[in-house]
Amino acid sequence: MREIVLGDVTVTRIVEYYGSVGMSPAQFFPDLPAQSWQDHESWLAPDFVDPAADACVCAIQTWLLRSEGKTILVDTGVGNHKERPNAPVWHRLDTDFLGGLARAGVRPEDVDLVINTHLHVDHVGWNTRLQDGDWVPTFPNATYLVPRADFDFWNPADGHDPALGGGNENVFADSVAPVHQAGQTLLWEDEHVIDGNLRLIPAPGHTPGSAVLSLDSGTDRALFVGDLMHTAAQIVEPDANSCFCEDPAAARATRRRLLEQAADTNSLVVPAHLGGHGAAEVARDGEKFAVKAWAPFDRI
């Protein structure tokens, strides 16, 4: 099953890529001691880590939401044919992402809203596609909701020196600027209400403009947390950051705050990159958290 229903919202999982991201746990999560991976290996492997290869395993996926008559995409993955010289796993990728959308009943022109939780290379790639040598918006009728803080931070004209280094090379030029120049972006700040079920809230730390999509519909709640966590290991070790967090202290505080909220409100936590079942309900476990139940999505 790639689709679940939360209140009046249908959530469909569209997977672009699943496998190694070319980094070991020690590289990806320098805050997380090797002993923790070993202690939790029985349930982290093989969905989140490949111990034999000493490699982290991640999904690149888009969450397709249907809410109040709108078709909404949460993050747009890596994209095809993008020049990513400093990110070899993503360099000139060629996947059937649009085929996956089509199999879910969605054509590019059907999309009403695109949400970029932040502007990293693996969250904005399908914002655009190559057409006659130019990058054009993939979703011609969509409004792209982009956090203003991230738009400003990743704009090369502003001259920032990000923790990601060259990993985001070309990303603004080929995946953000074209939709902005087409007049399809809405740069939001503070909070943005989408409809009666969905709203965007700031979640800074991983990047300055990182955002969470909050779903509250009927008796169901979910938090689409983007890169607040890259691995399920960060549920049981919430103070462990990835190596890509721009503000490590803020990232830890935001992650803990959102996990506390999820535990207290029985909200499904839906990160961008979890393999396996893709999402989880969490419970408090002293000063940390535990997986209470996996989402009913099929494992990938």
C-alpha cells in the first residue's frame, strides 16, 4: 500500500530513489556514537542502515496529498538530468518519477501546490524539467510554496557559506530561480495556512527556512517534517544532527520540540527520507523517544 487516508486528506508515497546515499553513519551523523547504531541494529537494519556496507540507507520521496480538492506535492526530490558535480549520487539522475505520479493518477498540469520544506538538492529537483535546453517549471499550474528565509539564504547573490558546501551547486539556478522567474513562487514567512487541514510552520535549524507541514483533519494528525530527521535513529537519539545542519543547536531544539508535540498529540511523524514504512508514531521514552507504531505504508 502506497496510500493512506488521514481525516479528509489522502496521502500517497511517490518514491524516486531508495538505497545508499554514499555516506557511512559516522559521516552522516557525527553526533551519533557507533554504539548506538549497534544497540539498535536489530530494527534499523536493513531499512535505515546497511551494516555490512557501513552505509546509511535513505529514500528520496515525495508525499502526494489530496486535500479540499487540491493536489499537493511535499518536496520534489532530486530531478532528472541535473548537473550535481559535488553530489555524485544525484549527478545526472534519470528516474521514472513522473511515471510514478502518473500511476497515482496525477499529471504535471494537475498539481495545484508544490511545497518545498527547504531548498536542499534532494527536495527541489523536480520543481523543474529540461525542455529544449531550458529549465522550465515541471508543474505549470502550481504555486510553489517556498520559505523566504531559505530563498534568501540559498540565493547565490546573497553570498552565504553553507554547511552543505558545494553540495547545493547549481540548485538555485536550475530548480528555484526558473519557477520564481515564471511568477509561480509564493515566499512565505512566520506561518502559512493552506486550507482547513494543512498549514506550514517554521522549523529552523537544518536550514534557516526549514518548515514542517502540519496536518490536522478529523481525529488524525501528522507532521511532515522534511529533514528534521533523516533516519529513524534520530527518534531514539533526538540530539543527533546530520552533518548538513546549518545551526546545530537550533536543529536539536526544533527536532525535540516536534517529537514532543508528536508524542503528546499522537501525530504521525513523516520525514522526507525514511525507508521502510516511511513514517511512524512516536512515544516518550524518558528524555528520548521510541517508535510506537510504523505507518501502514508498505515497506520499500
